[in-house]
Amino acid sequence: MTPRPQGWIAAFLEARAAEAGAAQNTLAAYARDLSDFTGWLDGRGLGLDSAAEPDIEAYLGALDAQGLATATRARRLSAIRQLYVFAVEEGLRADNPAARLSGPARARRLPATLSEAEVEALLQAARTHGRGPDERLRNTCLMELLYATGMRVSELVSLPLAAARGDPQMLLVRGKGGKERMVPLSASARDALAAWLAVRDQTEDAARTEGRPASPYLFASRSGAGHLTRHRFYALIKELALTAGVSPSRVTPHVLRHAFATHLLAHGADLRAIQTMLGHADVSTTEIYTHVLDERLRALVEAHHPLAVAARRKTESAAGD
């Protein structure tokens, strides 16, 4: 049965989930963006089947007038464009009114990162932060794995217990779209993993003795998902930043992912290898870290090179006269 225009979004999301293996977070973002678009159309007596290119342009203009960020407007247009591609493929519309529209120009912004000393301070904080020794071992394992692999936070908190068995030198990670990749573990990450597994297995044995089911996750919790949530880990990493003396505003799970890539590149790692470990589909996404490194080197030279220091002192002296 051909879905009516009001059912297009549900059919589109179902197809994305089935064909592309889109993650729940991605599907939820599509749903929010497309719901906003259809709400705007409804207010003007339009529908997905009748909207034309000028209507979509007017919607994007309205988003700009609201002060929405460039990235948000670009994401909304991408969702609309993909919905209409689906509509054309399914014979729901003969044309794609968003096909010729280009998104707002996005400024190239370098990802935030941390120094190696700051990351070491965070790792040390994890070893001492927690309500007891078991929680401290868990926190240490979380941070060591995050920094050793550059995993996304959703990949980290949902790691299956089976992937960590047998003192692995590499972990199998399921990333975006259900794609799997192998990421190597550092010696310190393997030690932290082994220590946490020993404690976790004791907890599981006690649970089985009491008749409670075992959890399939490495970082099990009582959340609805059955594992540590992204939100709880986000809060945890802010707590660790305070303990480490690093500004919490500068520390997020994704910043640790950036630090992983930047530090590897600084120590001579191959860009293609970093691309594989991060799970980037296109190496151009990974290349942003070369710009981060260039910027850090430039700042280092400006701060410490004798000629730069002399020029700065001369400028300061002239300003004081």
C-alpha cells in the first residue's frame, strides 16, 4: 500500500533502519528535523506531496531568521533531501524539489583537543575517582579504552562483554550503520580491561547465585538500555576533569576521540590507519587532524621561537612607550 503524505516520514525511517542500518540516534534526528519541516509546511497549507523548491528555500530562510546554527540548517536540508530521494524511488513523487538546493556554507572549524599532559591527568583522575575500588577500576577501564581506541561514546558504553574476553590485543567495535572495525589496545588499556573484568565477573557470579540474569555488556548498568548510558558517562568525564584540574567545558567524550587522533598523528601514525581506527568512511574527514596539528605547531613556534619572542617583546615595548 502506498503511504499517504503524512505517512512518508514513518516509511522513510523504516527504510533507513532496514537498508542502511541507521542507529537509533540518527533515526531520532531525522524524525525531529522532518517533523519541524512538515509542521512549517502545515502552517502554510502545504504538504510533502505539494511542496516545491521555493517552499523549501523559504523554510531554510526561516531557519536562518531564527538564528539556527549553520550545521543545524545543513542537517535539516540533508534530511529533507533524503526524504524526497526516498519518495521518488518509491514512486510517491515524480520529482525531488530539494535536489538543486545547496546547503549553507559551513566554516571549517578545527576540532577541540587536549594536550597529552591533560589526557594523562584525566587518566590519573579516573584511577582515584569513584565511590569504591570497583567503581574506580571501571572508570579507569572506560578512560583507558576511550583514549587507546578513539571510540565514539556510544560504541564504548555498549561494548559487548564477549568482545573483551581472552586478553585481546584488539577489540571488535560495531560503529555507525552497523559497520564493524578492529581497534588495537595499548598495554595500559589491556591491563585496565583485565582488572575490570576480574571485578565484573565476581559481580556476575553473585548475580547468578541470586537468580538474576547475566548482562551481555562490558559496562552493565540498571538503565533501560542495560549498559552505562552516554549521559552518565558524559557526566562522569566532567567529574574527572574537575579532579584532574582541567576545565570541564573543554572535556567531552568526543574531545578525547579528537585527542586520540591528534596525538597519534603527532607521533607519526599513518593517516589511513587513523581513518580505519576512527571508522571514517572518507579519509577527507580524518584529514582535519592534520590541520589541528599544523595549528598547534604554528602556536608552538609563535610562543617559543627566539625571533617570534623578540618580535613580541619589541611590539610590547613600543606599545608601552
